[in-house]
Amino acid sequence: MPHLHRKATTKEAVEPNEFDSSKLFNFSYAVVPCERRLESPSLTFPPSLASFKKRSQVGIAFLALKLSHSNRHENLTALRDSFSAEPSVRMLMRQMSKKKWIAVALLCAACAHGQIRYVKLPPEKIAQRLEAAADNQAERGAYLRTQFQTAGCMAPNLKDEVVPHQKLPNIVCVIPGKTARKIVVGAHYDFVADGRGIVDNWSGAALLPSFVESLKDQPREHTFVFIAFTGEERGMLGSKSYVSQLSNEQRKEIDAMVNLDTLGLSTTKVWASDSSTPLVKALFSVASMINSPLAVMNVDGMGQSDNDTFRVAKIPEICVHSVTQDTMHVIHSHNDQLSAIRRDDYYESYRLMAAYLASIDASFTQSPGVTPDQTTK
């Protein structure tokens, strides 16, 4: 994470169950009904929903239940219009655009169908990769290649991509999906001279092979592209090189870019002001579903990260980190050591992001009339 020596502008960290969804994230509770796996032979409101405190929760639960019994590829606009007789549904739909409504409802429907599937690796394996950090960048790159192979990513799906003006390449692992639609998951593996660069950003890069292991054994709608970027600390050179080589059509095929930068200093944080709103809302939904702590922490003023390269190219992106006002001193300093990582928080970030990647694969697909909002931040 490039660091500018200015005080960051932050938003008060709020846990998901305390988040005021009326201010920004209208759907932070959306998949709670799905977590309970509601089942009903009829398409009416189940009695168990009568005690919900928020009518909007009832509405989204009803929509998810309807969608779980419907054909995913039918005319979703017509299906949406057919729900308008329900007062709580009308209230909910007034709060969101058609695209956002469909995206979040499909997330719930995917949950109801049991489509959010992934392999959760044990804490010991996540810790082993974190602790394997070499003291130079070339050795870190070599280790990542070996771990991608161990996870099941082999040539030609595993390759190095040369980056101009960089000695080290981007390391790219592709897990083919059913379609050409793509989800890019990135983390830079270069680091500055001060400290060991464990937090910034071996903490993110070391998780990439683990996500491959978590996702590869289930059929995926999207093709996943995992990239260990080089040159982030020198101005996002690796991500700029990668995006510059994409044609306009290839850019349009990317439904999401998920950036992992500086994890393990605290519980999971999202840089909401620097991320695409639908992806942020989906992350809060998944956090609520699996009861994982998540908070908004905008670190405007600390510089940029690789997701910004994708944002400039009008590709939906999200940046996940762990920085707080109390831990900013660790970045780009001698304090950036393995001892700075809070192991339980780090593993919880892995668990949340593995579930998140599986969920957006199931929900952010290009069904007729369904496209993620690429312009709304």
C-alpha cells in the first residue's frame, strides 16, 4: 500500500450487526434469512418472518425465496414487477435501482440454492503460508509459484507476465470457469525496504494460493484470475501493465476485481469510498451471513492500491484491508513484522473472503438484464 505521510480520512468502524443500513448499505442483513435456509412449498411469507424487526428484511427474504423457486434465466424484470403487490417489497424496491435489486436478490437466491460452496482450509495452513515469507522479493515470487502449483494451478494456467521497468513479473494463475466472465483477485508481493513487508503485503499475497484451493474443486460460473502483482509500491506498475494489455472487450468481461492489501492488523475492513458500491454491499451481506466482523475504514490520504488501476478502467473493484488509526504506524516502517499480525483476525479475513469470492461468483453473473453497476462508487 503506497503510503503518503498524511493523516487518513477514516469512517467510524462499525460491526455489521450495528451498521445503519439506511445511510449506505441497505442490504447488510440481506442474506440472514438465507443462512437459515428457509424452505416453503408455497410462495407466501413464511410465519417465521413475522417477528423480523425490519420490514425490508421480510421483503428481501421473500424475494430470495421467490427467486430460489424460479428459473434463474427467466425475465427477472417481469418477475420483479410481479412482486410489487407486497407493501414491504414496494418499500424495498424504492430504495434501490433495478440492477442493485437483482444483484442482491440473486445473492440471496444463490444462498438459498446452496450455491455458495468453498473449501475452508484449516488455520494451520493459512499460518504456514504467512510464516513462509522470504526476505527478498524474488524468493517470495518463487514461493508463490510453488504454492499455486501445490494448490492445483499448473501451466499453461500458471504463468509469469513481464512488467516493463520491473525485474520481477506479475504471477498469474487462472482457474477456468463455465463462462468467459471473470473475477480478478489481486495482491501485490513487492515491499519497501523498511521492515519485512509482512503486513504490507505478504499478508495479502500469501492468501492467493489458499483461495485457489478453496474455490477450485467446485464448478464456477466465472473464470477466476489470481494475480500476485509486482511494482505496486512504485506506482502500481504491475496492475497498470496487466490492465493496459486488456482489450475493451476483455475489460468488459471482468465482473469484479477484489484487491487484498495489508491484512491481519485488525478485523476485516473495507475501503468503501474507493470501492464499487454493489461489491461492498455484497461483502456486508456475506459477513452477516457467516457472522464475520466487517467494518468500513476509509483510508483516503494513504495513497492508492492496485484496485485503483481497475477503477480507472471502469472495472468494478473493491479494496479489503485491516488498517485503523491505531495501526497506521506499522505501514512502511520497521514495525512491519510477522509479530504485527493478529493471527485470529487474519484467519477470519481469509474465511470471509473465501466465502465472498464464492458468493459473488454465484450472484454476479450476466443473466439477461443483470449487470453489476460499473459506475456507481
